[in-house]
Amino acid sequence: MQSISQPPRRTARMLLVLLACLATSCATYRNVLMTNATTRIQPTDHIRVTTMQGEEFAFRVEAIDDSGVSGPERTFAYENLVMIERSETDVVRSLYVFALVGLALILV
């Protein structure tokens, strides 16, 4: 005989898994041209920069202007950068993950 508390446990487990999926939705870095960085990047965006020396830094943008981009600890001038990439959520990939998790929850 099934316990009365079983359905709430399953519902709680499903909600936890779905919340975990939302928290870890598929993010990807997209290349941003330096010429339009001031229009494509906003404060609080997560970016990754590659310097002329080959060093990579990932951080949350605090300020951006025509001369460069600033993070919490450092400012990077555009002339010292090789590449700027902005973190974006990949909606299609996230939907596939949610659909697979939903299917797994239905089958379990």
C-alpha cells in the first residue's frame, strides 16, 4: 500500500531538480567586436577577456567606456586585448536539457 506522503516527496524532488536545471542553464560565451563593445556590453554582464599576452580573465563588468572595460580588480584597455566574449544563455540548449530532465522525471 502506498504512503500518503509519497506524492508530496515526488513533487518536491521534481521541483528541486527543475530548480537545479534553471540555476545551471546552458551558458555560452559569444565573441564581441571591440568596435561595438560599449553597445553590446552592459555593467553587471559576465565577460571573458583575452590579453595580448594570452592571459584570460573572467569577471562581472563594473564599468565600460570608449577606452576599456573595468572589473572588480582591474581595468583593461581595448588596445591590450585580443578578444572580448560575453556570457549569454543558450536558450535552445537549455530547452533540450529541461525537456530531457522533464522526461526523466515522468519516467521515474
